[in-house]
Amino acid sequence: MSQVKYTVEHEWLRVEADGLVTVGITDFAQGHLGDLVFVQLPEVGAELAKGDEAAVIESVKAASEIMMPVAGVVTEINETLADEPGKINEDPLGAGWFFKMKVNDAAELNSLMDEAAYAAMIKGQA
């Protein structure tokens, strides 16, 4: 069974049983960005530290960076997004995922929010 964690920057991390983590942005984030028109994803094999720029997304409103929520190595990217960045708007928690990674230190995931904490945080931002 997978577990989902959230960051204050509106990213979600789905922690799978095999230790891999899938990363994307929340429905709240994609709604505020508007229609996404471009996505630049990290390279497979890239080793990134927490806080490093992992991806760039551009919408009709603005460009934003996706920062690495925890340190790790990128193992897979969602290549569909290069041609169809709108998948992020259509299904941010599913087909709109950005990349998968192997986390260097699973304990770092404990500092992230669970769904209830994230829901409470965005309640005041709507």
C-alpha cells in the first residue's frame, strides 16, 4: 500500500512499498497555475539534493520551479508530459506525475505533511 505525503510548496509524494517515490503537484497547485503549456523534467539518473530545482513548469499565467522535496536519484520521468503538459491539469494525482525517485534517506519523508495536515494548510489559502 502506498502512502502520500505533501510539501508546503504543493507537491505530493507517493511512497510505494518498493521504496520508490513518485512526485507531482497537487490539484490545488495546478488549479492556481492554470493551463500548463510546458514541462521540463530532470534527467534520469540525476542525483539531486533536497531543495535543488528538479523541474520547471510553465502555464499561461507563470513559470514555476519544482524543488526537490527530499534528496534522491531520479529513476524515471513521465515522458508523456513533454507532448501533453495538460495531463497535469487533467489528472495531477495520477497520469500527471512528474518523476519517480529513489530517496537517499527515508527518514526525510517524516518531515512532510500527511493529507489531513495539507488539507488544513490549503484551507486558509483558497
